[in-house]
Amino acid sequence: MIDDADVHYVRLNFTDILGRLKGMSITRSEIETVLERGQAFDGSSIEGFVRIEESDLMAIPDLRTFRVIPWEIGGEKTAMMFCDIQLPDGKPYDGDPRWVLQRVLQKYAKKGWTAYLGPEIEFFYFKDESNPELLDKSGYFDYGAFDLGTHVVKKTVAALELMGIPVECSHHEVAPSQHEIDLKYQEALVMADFAQIYRFVVKEVAAENEIYASFMPKPIFGENGSGMHTHMSIFDGDKNLFYAKDAPYHLSDMARYFMAGILHHIKDLTLVLNQWVNSYKRLVVGYEAPVYVSWGRRNRSSLIRVPMFKAGHE
């Protein structure tokens, strides 16, 4: 796989506890060694990982995540892989967000379940990083044939698909200069990796076109902020475990318990899902952002929304 790709560098990616993409680049000559042994790094320099007296950590590449970046970096062909973070003794590092997810998925797998995620990740385009000037004054689902943002979104979709990341659709969002690209649902771990690649590609393609992409939750006062609505489901083979044909709203007991668990723990989850002061400027009434512990069907400001049932799409 790697030989066929003919890359000179490989980026070893992982995620810190704030959700930021971190990593290092290795040369082609080191790939085989790193695949066999992993790559050591200073974990104390990663915010929230470990203290300086216990700083040694290992990045272990997951070869299944190997993807070629569809543009040259520094004139060289480059690929990326996601890594699992381990302690020097080979045990998983508990502060690795990817491992936290894998632990949950291992419990699901023992029951024969598969979790699927489908995020809707929103972002803004600005003329540059230091000057938050908007590219357009368009609104929801508006389409400008000569709009720079629309063209950059198309280039971004093309780059994602070249990296093997299926895209369902893209469109202009509610706020001016705000866009959304929807990825096709995937198994949870795959989608977690895809979401990080998505953010990387959105920013890189924007920079290549001399504009700035921002995932800041609320960059413009008085306008809708950017969120990440996430469609969640659990299947046992081909059976949707959240669906019950004759139950109210077609919700199975498992679906109701799943929602109840989220609602019960949402105050603690909020600290993880909304880590910045700016996050709470988005969570205000009137902008389709959740402000109450609630669930609903048609109300898109609900914390949890159950989509309307469509026959044949269980």
C-alpha cells in the first residue's frame, strides 16, 4: 500500500483532549521501523496528556487509516495515518481520545452491535485570519455561481473524495459566509478519523485559495454559530436497534434509554463538547442552538432531535 503510493513523508496524527489534530512527519525510510515499533514523543508537551516526569509516550500507527494527501507539501508527496497512543510498556494511554472511543466500541462489539455516526460540520470562510471580513451575504441553501466560497467548497469536496472520504452533500448555511459539508455515515471510529481529516482539508484548501476557514463556534455576533449535529444509530447486523415499528414515534426501548442517558449526563458532557468561552456565546436562544435539556421531533433547537420516520428507511 505505502510502496504503491510513492510518498516521501507520512504524517502520524493523533488528537489531544481538546479535539485538536496533532502529529509529526516521518520520512519514507523510517516508515517500516515506525510501523513495527511506533514513534516515541514527549507527551508532557501535549496539553492535558502527562506530566514532565512521565512524559514518554508512543504513537502506534493504524495502517488501516493510511491516506495520501492529494496535494504536495513542500514539493513532496505526503500521506497520513492516525495513531493510537500507548505508554512505553505497550498499554493504551487512557488520555487518548481515540482509545476512549475504542473502549466503548469494544463493549458494543461483544454484543454484536455496530455504532454509526453521521456529522454535519459547519464552518465559516473569511478573507484572511487577521481580518474577519465575510466572503458573501448569502443565507441558507443560497447558491452563487460566482461565489468564491462555493468554488472552494467544491474543491474541498473533491479533495475529500480523493482521500476516500464519501461526501453526501454540501450547501450554504444560515449565516453569511457559513457552509456545511455532510459526510456519509460511517462506523464510529472511522468517522472520528474522517472528522479530523475533514477539518484539516477544509482549512488547507481554504488557505490554498487565499482565504481562511474557521470552526469557531460563534465568530459573528447576531448570526447563527457553527455546530456539529451528529446523527447516531446502533445496529445489530442489518437491524436498527433504535427502531420499533409499533412503539410511539417508532422508538425502541433502547432508543429511549440511549436518549435518557445523554440527557442525564449532558451537564458533564457539555464541558467536553463546549470547551471554549466562545462556545457559550453560541448556546443562546434564537439561533437554532440547544439551550434546554430536552428532546423533540420537529424542533431543531432541541438538544436531541428524532427525525421524522420514513417507511423503508428504518
